[in-house]
Amino acid sequence: MYDAQRPTRPERPAAPPGAPSKNSLIPVVMVLVPLAVLLTGVVALAGRAGLMMIGVAAVIPAFMFLHYLLWGRWLMKSIKRNPPEDEDA
């Protein structure tokens, strides 16, 4: 009922034919280059211990990403494909 009363969203105008693309790798490079320099410096100064520190620090984001894939994307796709039956009926 409420959705029927909601005003329609205006369409975004198309970019002119000669407009430059807004997709750019500059922000990605601006993050990755200093990160690579930092990691190289840690390994250069600390040697094998530096590699161990980086490995341990990489475990936390990897663990979070694994849970995002399993419980975020995979489970939501599964629920959308097979919606649960109403148990109250």
C-alpha cells in the first residue's frame, strides 16, 4: 500500500557521448603503492619475523571475508531461491 504512494525516482540523465569515463584505477593505486612500500619495509627491517607479522595480520581479514562469502552472499542467494515456508500457518 505504501509503495503505491511513493513518488517515482527521476531517471539519471545519460552522459554526453564525449564525456570521460568515471572509472579510474588512480584511487586503487594510491592505496596499494603505499601499502606495498610499508609491507616491503616491514619485511626488510624485520626479516622472517616481518613475514610472520604480515601473515598473522592477514588472517583476520581473510577470516572476515570467508564469513562474508559463506553467510552473506551464499546464504542470501539460497534464501532468495528457496524462501522459507511460513511456520505459523
